[in-house]
Amino acid sequence: MEYRYLGDSGLKVSEITYGNWLTHASQVENDAAIACVRAALDVGISTFDTADVYANTGAETVLGEALKGERRQSLEIATKVFGPTGPKGHNDTGLSRKHILESIDGSLERLQTDYVDLYQAHRYDHETPLEETMQAFADVVRQGKVLYVGVSEWTADQLRAGAALAKDLGFQLISNQPQYSALWRVIEGEVVPASKELGISQIVWSPIAQGVLTGKYQPGQPLPEGSRATDDKGGAKMIERFMNDEVLSAVQELKPIADELSLSMAQLAVAWVLQNENVASAIIGASRPEQVRDNAGAAGVRIPAELMSRVDDALGSVVERDPAKTNDSSPKTREV
């Protein structure tokens, strides 16, 4: 495992982050989830990402149990606030001062820790003044409950506004968590340049495009039993944008490139996002320990420029690059 600085801070994170978005307390039984966390620790992963909204707080609880007994100082634990939690009442969502201050206490209790290393605004809240949100983040930092602050899926303009307020309040935004993969490159045009300007790193989710870049989905063939594309708890909806023969055929063209590098298709996908110098870490999820070990093999890989160009040529027009897709990811009204 290798480690990178997160933004313009002194905090290092592992190049591979273990995340439990669609797995813990949802698709995977607790014993299997804990086995995946143990596998992550065994391969040197020190950074763990979750959110209070995952499985309506259940994922944080499972992660807290899985990490219990580990040396806290050797871990970087990240969670997020924004999505609807609890009974999903009118104040159980968003980035209001009330929701942030109440949510951090709930997250700390579930994660069985006195602080989180990184607390992230899970989306941009169009219904709360940004000044209110950033003041609340400043306060939880000063209380010692949060060491660093990040965001997720914010546009370039939102990052600039948030970073300016954070600076005025005596802290800094150090990270953004966007979707990013060889198939989904919407951050490259605006978000990455703004982040470099502001000293913000990306911790990217879905580097394997919800499994599509593993090559397991074959054009014109039935979906593999038990795969994410067949999951009715949310996985199938997330993956449907890639499930057409044009995309799946293009992905198959990546197999010779992976073979040339002696990588699995999944390792190639994760290594590809890590070639971007603004990416500090790639989040992987897993339902089995062997998936964790395989994905972790992407750490430290350097892909030659010629092979990076071949990836571009293989995927061609199926790549999504529209910067407006970032703005589309944040709901314009609060979810209840």
C-alpha cells in the first residue's frame, strides 16, 4: 500500500480507501462485512469511508464494530452528513446547523470513536445558507469532534465559495468525493482544475463503475446472478446508465491492456483513476475479502502514457464528460 497527502494538509490517506456504501447492513451480512474490513487492514488500507445515510445509519454501526480494538491513531475514518436519517423528519436531512451538530454526535457513537478524521458534506444543500453550513463545520472542528472537513459532489463554483468561507472561519476544505472512473470523467473539465487551485484532493467513488469495468457484464449476455446489476436495493439503478451493448463492448477492449500490465480488469480501473495527480485515494467496496485483496493490488501501479492513450481509444465516445452532471447530483430540495 502507498499513501498520499489529502489536499494541502499534513494528513496522509491510503491510495485505496475501503467504503461501505452499498454493502454493510444492506447487501452483505455483518460477518462477511467484518471479514472484508479485516482483509482491508491486512493489505495496508488505513482509510475507511462511510456515511450516516448508508443503510439509515446501519453501515456506520457495522464499521464501528469491525474497527473496534484497532489502534485509532493508525486509522483515518471518514463519514458524511446530508442525507435523510432516523425517522426522516423535516430536520433529519440537509446541512443545517441543527442537522450537522446532531449528526456528528450520532456518527461518533455508532463508529465508537471520539472523533472522525474527515467529515464530509455528502451533497451541496441548496436550501441552507452556505455560511450556516460552514460555521457549523468550523464549530465541530473546534470541539475536536472532526479533524478535517471535506465535501462530496460539489461543483467548481461551490468548492470556491466553500473554501473561501472555510478560510475566513479558520479551517480548510481538503477533499471532494466525486464519482470518477474511466467511463465517468465529468470532474476533469472544471472540478479538478478548481480543486488544484484551492488545494483540494479527490477521494473518488465508483472507480470500477459499479463493477462494469471488471468486464463481467458481457454484451448480449444474461446478467451474472447475484451481481449489482440484479440488485433491487439500489445497485441496479446506479448501474443502469452503463448497461448497454455499446459501453459493454468498449469495456471488453480493455482486457488486452490489463493483460499487458499483468493486472485484473478491476485493478486496471482503480489504477487508472490513481494516475490523476489530483486523486488522493480511490474508494473500493466489496462483498468478499478476495475482492478487497484484488482491488488493493492497484496501489502503486504506474500506467505508461501509451497505455493510458489506448484506454482512451478503446472507450472512445462512451465516456461521459459533461461537467453539468456534477450539479445534477445534488438534489435541489431536501429529501424526506
